Amino acid sequence: MSDRRVRLVVPLVVVTGVAAAATGAHFGHQAALETSVSAAPAPGGALAPAPGEEAPPAPATDTLGLVSIEYRLNRLPQSASNQIAIWIEDADGGYVRTLFATSFTANGGYTRRPMSLPLWRETARWESAPEAEVESASRPAQDSGRHTVHWDGTDREGRAVPAGAYTYRVEGNLRWENRVLFTGSITVGGEPDSSRAEAEYLPASAAAESDLVEEVTAVFAPGEPMDPADVTTYTRGS
């Protein structure tokens, strides 16, 4: 397993309500560029990077719009819980990308706790996920309250997806192997769409456990881009 020690995590999605301090960075670079003598205008009016510096990655273009997935989280005061993952699949069940995964599991905690988010790990083949995707999805455990995750309509490689129906899933560990799985469908294209996810308890007896995630909904806004000013970096948490 690769070395996944404390580091800055550069998300490609936006999460509101995350229990972490944002640095105000844009794709890991300073929001305000400091113009140096060696900097020169690049095509299109943007500043070219100074010698030895890397240019910030360009945001995805020509995406269909923005999907906002909202949910209520109730942080549970017990061990072996509070792990959640949110991901997107296509209409055929093919994996598209992970939007959020609690950093304990995302950074290899499943080796010590194999029952942690097993469906997500299997679907995403997380054990062999590229480091860039791990950094993009990994977040500290969230506080109780309403949270929103935004999907910009790109896959794990940053490519825009075609129009059509997509499945969004939220898996959460309630206590040890007891889990809840929310599943909903959202159509991205030229028209707005919205939906509410349905809950399934795994095993069925897990329904007797305390609620970790509730009220999972999704809204698609066609043509709405991901605002670069909202993209921040987060430090790894628990």
C-alpha cells in the first residue's frame, strides 16, 4: 500500500459543512497569483508560470452542469462508525468517481477494519485507486448537520461524462458491519432534475441502529459550472 501520511488534500469537488479548515487555495495554488519579472502572458491572457513552477491544472470544460447531493449527518458517539462514502455510477452500474470518503477508510483504514465501507471499496476498486483520486476524495469525519457535495459532471480522470441517468450512492457504517446504503438516480442533460434517495440497511437488522445519514437528495442544474473560487484544500483528518 502506498504511503498515505498527513498531507494537503486537493479536492476536485466542493463539500460544504466539512469539519476542517480551508486554506483558500485554488487547485493547490495561491488564489492570487504573484506576478514576477519572469512571468509572461500566456495565450488567452493568463499568466504563464515562472521558470521551475508548474501551471495549475485547467478546470474541466464542456461539462453538462452541476449535481448537488445534500444529506443530514448525525455523528454517532461510538466506535467503528461514522465512516461514509459518496460516489457516482453510470446507468449500467459502472464506476464514475468518488466525491467523498471519510479519510480513515480512504487512506487505508480498511486494512485494520475490513468491514468499513465494503461496497464502495469494491465498486471503486479503491485498494488500487490512483493517489490523485485518494487525495481528491479523502475528507475528515464530518460534524452533525446538513452537508452538500457537488459533482461537476466529470469522471475519475477528469473527463466530462455524456448526458444520461446516473446513480448516486451514500454508504455509511453505523456500527461495525452494520451499514446503511442510500441509492438515488439523477439525469444530467439539458433539463433540471431532482430526486430523493432510498435507504437500504445491510443487514436488515441494521435498521435498529442509530441513524447516521438521513434525507439524501440530489439536484441537477444544467450549465452551472464549478466555481473555482469555491475549490479549497483540506488537511487529512480522522
